[in-house]
Amino acid sequence: MQAVISVVGRDKVGILKDVATKCADHNVNVIDVSQTVLQDMFTMIMLVDISNIDVKFGDFSAEMESYGSEIGMQIRAMHEDIFNSMHRI
């Protein structure tokens, strides 16, 4: 199973490391990353493997969103089934 994590906010050092560490804390494996900085805005999309996640995905998603608020970023984790359904329309 896979999920997509999006991260948007003001650029600063360590964003990729911080988000990847939060993933690793729950045994979520980062498969692919695309990131860019537009002026001072950081954007990143991560494809992650959640096959061995150690919490419910909803709890992980809520934790990532909460963590994003703590660091001044918008972080969203979306299960691949939801992502695929949204993009079929």
C-alpha cells in the first residue's frame, strides 16, 4: 500500500529530513520525492510505502498534519485509494 504526502510552506533548512524522520518513526518508507523551491516557498510531494505502518493511517495522517502546524508548514497525507479516486474524475 502507498500514500502521498504533500508539504507546502516557507523554505527552511531540514524540511525533508524532518518529514522523512516522522515517516521512519512509524515504519513508513519513502519511495520517491519531488521538491522545489519557488522564491521562498517550499513544495514537496512524497510517495511512501505504508505496508508496514505501525499505527492506523488516519492517526498517522493527523499526526503529520499536526506536526506541519508545529513547524509552520501544511502537511497532508493521503492514502493512494483516495488519491487515485480523486484523480480519475
